[in-house]
Amino acid sequence: MCLWGGGPPSDPAEQSLLNKLIRRSLVRNRNQVEVLQRDPSSPLFSVKTFEELRLKPELLRGVYCLGFNRPSRIQENALPMMLAQPPQNLIAQSQSGTGKTAAFSLAMLSHVKPENHWTQCLCIAPTYELALQIGQVMEQMGKFCPEVTLTYAVRGNRMERGVRLQQHVVIGTPGTLLDWCSKYRIIDPKLISMFVLDEADVMIATQGHRDQSIRIHRLLPKECQMLLFSATFEDSVWGFAEKVVPDPNIIRLRREEETLDTIKQFYILCSEEEEKFSALCDLYGGLTVAQAMIFCRTRKTASWLAGRLTEEGHQVALLSGELTVEQRADVIQRFRTGKEKVLVTTNVCSRGIDVEQVTLVVNFDLPVDMEGNADNETYLHRIGRTGRFGRRGFAVNMVDSDRSMELIRQIERHFNRSISRLDPGSLQEMERLIS
Ligand SMILES: Nc1ncnc2c1ncn2[C@@H]1O[C@H](COP(=O)(O)OP(=O)(O)O)[C@@H](O)[C@H]1O
Ligand SMILES: [Mg+2]
């Protein structure tokens, strides 16, 4: 059901998991954190080191063992708020990879009183896989605190009715967690003192999850600490957040926008698909490019192109919608480590790939929206850089009709940057700039 033919519309939960599987390090962000305090007169604490949080030594050891030297941007403010006494509620929003999950994992580990053998923290995640990811972080971080225990409330994890759980932390999906709290009565919701909702934006994209979360929330005591995290903040997320997190502190870290400042943009005029292919070969063959990413409109074109390039002797990876999340993560990982030099892909799969290392991006097909106009946002995501490294890059657009030339003009106007026609001279110039 995809009008623009890019493959299936990407599932937010899958996309989020994919991000986790490929990203092994923190996304740095130079923007200022915006903090809105519930009580503006109370002092605002932020920490530059983990020591300042006065964690249990075993927990601090776990944090350092993960290779975290100091708190991330969002953690600097979020951690003191989450650990404060009396407890404070928090809504935090920042893009994926900025350290939200690590932050509340630390808060839950620190919050638990191990001598009380009942469930004290509930954490809701949108899917089984995302719940497991959180649990893995907690296991690693808490590895010197074996007295703190956790379990997963996910479909298939069968429990005996009425026998109370002893695990301090339960991470799960909304439906199963609700069952465990109400139908099976293996968790006493009245004893929960910390409630975490992770990936709220992904959560409410799934039918039913929103209402189940609200029903769990209703079972909790009023003084329970509520924490909600999201990568985006549309009105729908906001409405949900306000429902489940009363009197919140709010922390936002806006994403660093990509710019086209360090990118040189070209187009190549071709008459049809086959000519686009030979132009691409000339281009790639004429450059000693480190790595290139090539975007096609449909899966069919992508796999055709990958096949042709392979025949020509290039090492090509193909990223497309029919692969499982794990397979996609694997393809991206191989490309990142340089096992393949060229990545051919459609749009849906490419979000979240870090393009900083890629010097050449080719739009084999230009990105268009549903109305057939230039999709400027996608164009920017494909070729833009955050400017952090200021590294140079090149974008080459294949033009095969008057219509696609018109798209080029639209993009030029939108970004107020010129896109020049590629000629042999520009190839030399590119080569000079690359090496
Ligand atoms: N303070 C830190 N220092 C270094 N790496 C960190 C820190 N906090 C988190 N990370 C790492 O950054 C990545 C993203 O963190 P995560 O908590 O999953 O972010 P988010 O939940 O915002 O997507 C993970 O690989 C995590 O191990
Ligand atoms: Mg997270």
C-alpha cells in the first residue's frame, strides 16, 4: 500500500529498533537543552559528572564499565531530576541516540530498594524487542548490583495467576503489563513507585497501546513517579504525555539540523534508465570515492541496479524493505565498516543511517512526495550533514525527463543553493576536493 513505490511504509517500532541495532554510540548534539520546571523557583540542578549524582558505588562502576565517561546533554539535566527527593515527574524529548534509555535505566536501578521483594518499577516499551533492549542496558549497568532483579512482561512469558512477582523491575509491552497488574494480579500496582514510558511516540502509533498505558496508569498510586520519553513531539504525543504525567518537568533537546553548506550538488542529464546506469558507472569509475550511497525510488530499481553494479565488479550492498530488521542492521553494519563500498537503497530503509562517512550520494531517482513534487525534507536527509565535522560531500542527481529537471529547480529554489550540471571539468574538481 505504497503510492510512491518506496516499499512498505516504515513501521516506527521497526525503525526505532533498527536505529538501536546500528547505533553503538551517542549522538552528539550541540544545541542547548530547554528546561521547563514545574516549580520555576526551585533551583535547577545539572551535573557534568556521574559522581555528582552520588550513586551507589556499584552502580557507578556499572556506568563506567559501559564506557560512559560523562553524562550526555540530556542526561545532565534529566538525571538529577529523576533522582531528586521528593520525586519529580518528567517528560523528556530528544532525538534517538541521545541517551534517554540509559538515563532512566540508571534512575530505575538507583530507585529500587532491593530489600523489598516486590515490583517497584514498571517500564513500558512499544514492542517485545524494544523491551529487551532496555533490559539489556539495565543488566549491563546493574551488573555489580546483582541484588536488583528484573523480568519481562511480554506475550509468551507465562506466569502463575495470583503468585506475586519478586522482581524489582518489570519491563514490558502495555497489554501484557496490564494483564499482570489486573487480570493475573501478580504485580500489585499500588506498590509501584516509578513508572516509565519509553518511546511514547512509537507507542501511540500502535492501536490500543495508548489506552492500555492509560489503564495501567490509573491503577498506580498518585504519588508514583511518572517519567515519559519520546523522540518526537507532535500534538498527539503531547496530549498523551499530559494525560499520564501530571505536573511534569519538561526537558527538550532539539535535533541538530542538517545543512547543505558543505555539500556540492550536481545533476547529470540522461535520456533513460540505461543511460542513467552508464552515467553512474562513468561517475563512480572516474572518482576514487571512499563510499557512496545510491537512492532509488522503488525496490525493483534498487535490486536491478545493485545487480548491474555487481556485474560490473563493484562491491555493492543492497538495503531494501523485504529484509528483516536484523538483516537490515547487518547490511548497514557491513557498509559502515567498509566491507562494501556502495550501498544501494530505497528511501524507507535509509533513515537513521549516518551519512557522515559517505562522500558521494547519488539520487538515481529524485525524491518526490505524494503529489509528485520535490520532497525537500527527504532530499536534505539523504545528502545533508550536521556540519559537526564539516566534511565535504557530493550529491549527484540523475535527471531523465523535463519533469525531473523541474524537480531540480524546485529543490534549488527551496534551499536557495544552485545545482550545477556535471561535466568532465567538475569531475576533476570533485576528485581534487576528495583527495
Ligand atoms: N553518557 C553516555 N556516554 C557515552 N555513551 C552513552 C551515554 N549515554 C548513552 N550512551 C550510548 O549512546 C547510545 C544511545 O543511548 P540510548 O540511551 O539508547 O539513547 P536514546 O534512548 O535516546 O535513543 C547507546 O549506545 C548508549 O550506550
Ligand atoms: Mg531510547
